[in-house]
Amino acid sequence: MRYGGTCSASILMEITDSKTFLGQTVRVKIDRPFGSKHPRFGYVYPVNYGYISNTISADGGGLDAYVLGVSEPLEEFEGECIAVIHRIDDNDDKLIVVSKGKKISDEEINEQIYFQEQYFQSKIIRK
């Protein structure tokens, strides 16, 4: 289940640095599978989208991740974090996770995540 809301001043939570995942193997818990609709905005997910358990992003939820290169709905995925999408106008970085050893260009990443990232100013960070 995705965490929601913001951090309470009475609860001390350490924000996970998204860049520490670059080049690492991670397990993504998929809560918005390929082909599903966004619960609030209604757009369809053309990729699997989820979060890394036991992490906290700056928005108070789990650290989000796009799983690229898999065109079927998943529940979980283990792969390599090859990039971070750093949102300049928002405090919610996203990981880019692919099958181990898979190469993907910045242009391909931007094309696949455009459905959601078009609303933000962001940059791709790689190791």
C-alpha cells in the first residue's frame, strides 16, 4: 500500500536519497500496473509504476519507480536502477528501473514516462 500525506512534525522520518539507488538492484512493488488507470486523474499507465518498500520520499510517500521494458502488468519487479528522474519543480524524484543489463537512452526514457512527467520540469540523473 502506498504511503500518503505529508510528514508530521511529531514523527521523525529520514528521507531516502534517490541517487543512492543508481546502479543498484532494487525490488519495486507495483501498485499501478501496466494498462491500469490512475485513480484520481484517469490516465492509463503505459508502464508499470510502483515504489520501493521501506523508503520515504520528500513528499512523505514511498520512493516511486517506473519499470521500463516490460509490457505486461506486474505485481513486483526486481531490476537495476539506471537513472533518477529529478523533478525540479516538485519534491518527488522517481527511479527508472529496467531488467539487469538492459540499456536505454535518455530519449527512450523521456518517451516512456511522458504520460506523467509532461506536467513537471525534470532532468535525468545517471551514475
